[in-house]
Amino acid sequence: MKRVVIYMFFLVVLVFCFWGADIVVGVDGGTQEFALDKVYQEQGAGYSIRYPGDWIHYTQAGHTVVFIGKKEDDSHLPTVTIKNVFSTRMKGGIYNDVDAVIQDFESQLKTTKEPSIYGPMTFLYRKNNLVLEGKQVVAEYVWKGEKYRQWVIIVPRSGGQAFHIWSYTSPAHRYESYRAVAKAMLDSWTIM
């Protein structure tokens, strides 16, 4: 009986997380509820994205951009991160396909405590006559004593030379508070 209750709990969490995340529909240019008054668009990134005016962004390891809000206290704030990785079609690329990117993510997740992963499920990016089929997962884990939840979307570039990895990461207790902002940013994400 206890096992059935646990399975039902995780099923409800999974449905709740994915229901509001447009799991199958993906990005379709929907309306935004937040003032995303800044735009990130760097030459060579292959995309643009809007983000709130009180957030900042910084570049990490060349092809990774992290967006984060102003720190209000000593706890960790949610972040939206976009990382570009090369496929095996490019020199130095290590990923054959979206599934290989997910497998790498799952391997990294095993270095944390209490890892759980839900998915993968289909994600369709549809904007400006561009349709890209990717996948997404939701993960939970404990890192440095704090529980986190992470929503990860992997989309291949048309041509297959690279993959965009979009993620929203948050301490679990703040995940729902900031998920709508992350979703609005995701809806503004334009792959070129």
C-alpha cells in the first residue's frame, strides 16, 4: 500500500510539472504574463531570448549563458540557463543525438544525492515556421544540502550540428514561484 501511495504521489507531481509546461505542445509564441524588457542576442549563439529587467546574465564556459534574478536573501535563486553543445558532426562534438545529451545529463545527476528523473518526453519547438523536435525531462536532486528541481529541454539545431540545452533550475521550495517567469522566457526564446 505504501508503495502505491508513493507511486501515485510521483505521478501527480509529474503530471503537475508537465501540465503547466506545455510538454508536448512546446514553444509556440504564446502570450507572456511578465515584463521581459531585456533581450539577450549574441552573435554566434543562434538564438535570442527575453528576460526580466531586474535579472542579469553572465557567460560561463563560452557557449553557456546563465540568467538570474536579483538576490534578496542568502538562499539560492532560480536560474534559466542556455547551453550550446556540438554534435559529432562538428570537430570536438561528443553528442550523436538528443538522447546522448540526456544520457550525459543523467550521468551528471548521479553525482548528486537523491536523484530522480521524470521523462524524457517529446518537446516541440514551433516558432517562425521553424519546427524542431527535441525532448525534455524534469529532475530532482539534493546538492550541498538543499533540494533542487530542474526542467531541462534539449532541442537540436536544424542541420544537426549542435544542440541547445535550455534549463530552469530552482531550489524546490521556490520552483513554483518562479516557474511562470521561466515559462515566459521559454516562450520568448527564438532560435535562428
